[in-house]
Amino acid sequence: MRSVALVLVVLAVGCAGSGANKAGGHEHPTAKVLTLTLFTGDSAFAPEYAAAVDRLSDGAIRVELEVAGNQPAYEAKTVEAVRAGRAQLGAVGARVWDTFGVTSFRALVAPFLVGSLSQEQRVLESPLATAMLRGVARAGVVGLGVLPGPLRRPLGLARPLVGVSDYRGAVIAIRYGGVTRATFRALGARVKGYTVGVLPAVDGAELDANTIAENGYDEQARTLAANVVLWPRPQTIFANRAAFARLTRAQRDILRHAGRAALASELARVEKDEAAGLGGICGRGKVALVTATAAQLAAFRRAVQPVYRTLERDPFTRMVIARIKGLGGTSLDVARCRGGITPGKPLEGRWDVTASYHDLLAAGVPADEAERQRGGGSLTLAHGRWVGRERNNGFVWRGRYFVHGNTVRLVTTACPVGDRNCLAGSIAAFTWSVFDDRLSLSLVSGITSYAGLVAEPLTLVRR
């Protein structure tokens, strides 16, 4: 099987032949396909944009996503790479632009202003998004789109982070941005950058539920502030100025329109990831979801007033802050554990899953494998033995499994006839969580026999 771990994702259609392509468009046998490279530091961001470009161009423009690393300053390096022409397109969090002198996104990531995904959606569907996007011209690039991102909350590692006093003298792990730094400074804390996968020795971190769950950060944490939303993590898509100028007007229009066209599907992915992340956190039961009182929330807003005074010195930022308040009020998405945790041996039983072609693409599966594997499958785990089945073609894999904490390792001992990619003796390691009879798997290393196992949560059928 092919690895689901992403180094390069290609959302593509062929450049020859006729008829409908897999994205729903139509290929033109005589047309030359334009291929553009998009740098990103996170494989979860920009596939929806790439798919929208493919759809709007009827397969004539293909966007290849290249994951360029996740070191602490990866977003700044992505901007620099696109400006230098090493890629035509880039995707970075809106939070990073003020480090390049671009101030137009600061209201969008202002502390305690956007507290729900629905509020973020209203902002990005409004003319404010286009107005904010124009600001990246100051950094020498062309803005193409602003897409929604998850909500960031305080994860308490060495101490709870539910009140202002908890931040005094604390060290908080962050992804860099000027507003982020200023906010924690106003709360009396110091900041430290980090690389995804490894948190440094800090008191807390600003993270979203899915990032916490996928990296197992809850294993070393104490609390997650359920109703303290620091800010969202919106994503921006932009282009190298010279490369964009060389495109035809029609091509430029498609790249710009794709940002708006991808908004709904990106929001759906974010909502799905948020739910899966909370399911993993609640299923492991290592972190307490704590709730700030109304007085504590009010104290947070008072403490960051110096940040707002600085932000509102800029007339544009002051206007956007006022408009955001008018669009979305002060609604909050509160993180909650729903349902119950499955008792007994949580992994044992038969688990079924159904994964569509697009689910598999979103998980990083190449298009030909996504077409072959779409449909359903199952994973049965019992007494140290596992059996995987793919309903689409009758493939069956067998082997042994070992569980250590929140990691399960599947060792393949028998491969199905006809599967040339299966290798007896291969090992695939996954992080896992079970919540409400739903099993979520995330590939850590190795290759997976059936990619549907990581594309969608599996549902318990029987024990």
C-alpha cells in the first residue's frame, strides 16, 4: 500500500483523454494543463483550495501542495520562499503577516474577539475578507483567499490557564505572530516557539483540539480551557507577484475565485477535525475541560485592553474590529465531551468504516488509490490479532497488533493475492482514541493496508 503520510499531495487530473475527471470536471485533450506549486507547512491546509481551483478551471489548472516543514518559523519561511519564486503559491496562517509589516489581518486574530466557527464564517463571507487580503501586497505578494481555521484555546501543562492570574510568570508555547506575542505579554506571560510534535518545557500552549489530539499533547497536560477562545487560526492563500502577472486574466480570476469557493468545504473540514480532536481528548480522559467564570472572562478582556489600544491606532484595524463585533456579537463555541467512553478493552471488536473518494483524497491518498479504495472496509482486533478487509475488491490482510498507551502497532503477516504493495513483516503505527463507540486512527509511521482506516473514524459493530 502507499503511505498516507504526506510529503507531496497532488490534487490532479490527467492532461490527456476525454470525459469526466475524478473531481467532477472535464479534461480537454488538446489543452495544456498549468501546474502551480503551493508551499505550506501543514498538509491539512490548502487541499480544499487546490480542489476548488481544479473544479473551477475544469481541470486546466493543477495545484501541487508541497509541505515545506513545521519548524517554529515555518510560516515566515514559506512567505519568503514564495516571494523569492521558489513556489508560485503559498499558504500561511493570518497570524504571521504582521511580522512582515502587513497589519490588515490583526483584527481577525485579536484576542477574545472571534469566539466561534460560525462567527469566523460570517467574517470571511463578508467584504471584510477581501479588504484584509489586499494588505499582503505590502509584503510583495498577491492575496488570493482567506480560509477558516480552528479555534485556539489555552492548554494548561504545568498549571491551569483559566484565569488571568494563571498567566503571571508563565511560559506559553505559541506559533509566532505579533498579536499573539502582545496578548500574552499583556497577560503577564512569556512566549516560546515550538515544532509540531514536541512541546518544550513550558507552562501552557495555545492550541486547537485537533492539534492537541493528533500530537498527544493531552498526555502531558492538566487542563483545557473549554470556554476560553483566544482567537481562530484562519489561513491565507497568496501568490508570487511575478508568477501571477504571467498568467492570463482568466487564470488569475480562477485563482482568486477559488478562495471563496473553498470556504464552505474548508469550514466543514475544520468542524470535522475539531469534533474528532475533542473525541480523542475526551476518550483518553487525561485532560480536564475547565470552564472560566463570567468574571474570569471579563478579566481577560480587561487585561488585553492595551493590545486593543495599540491595534486601534490603525484606522483600518479599528474599523474591522467594529465590523466584526457587529457581525458576530460575542458568541462562544464551548468545548464539551459528549456521550460516554466505551468501557472494557476499548480497541477489541470489529470496526467498520466507509470512506468516499474525496475523504481519501483529503487524507493524502493519491488519486488512483483513492479511486480504487473508495467504499467500505473493516478492522477486527481481538487477542493480539488483527484482520483488515476492503469491501471494494475483497482484499483481506492479517497480522498481530501491540498497544502501548495511545499508540497501536499493526504488524502485517499475511497479504492478499493481487496486492503488490503489501509487504509481510511491515509495521504501521497509529495513535488511537475511542469515544462513543467511534475509533479514530492517525498514522504515525509505516504504511497502512487500507487508507480508509485513517480517512474517517471507524464505528464499533460488535465486540
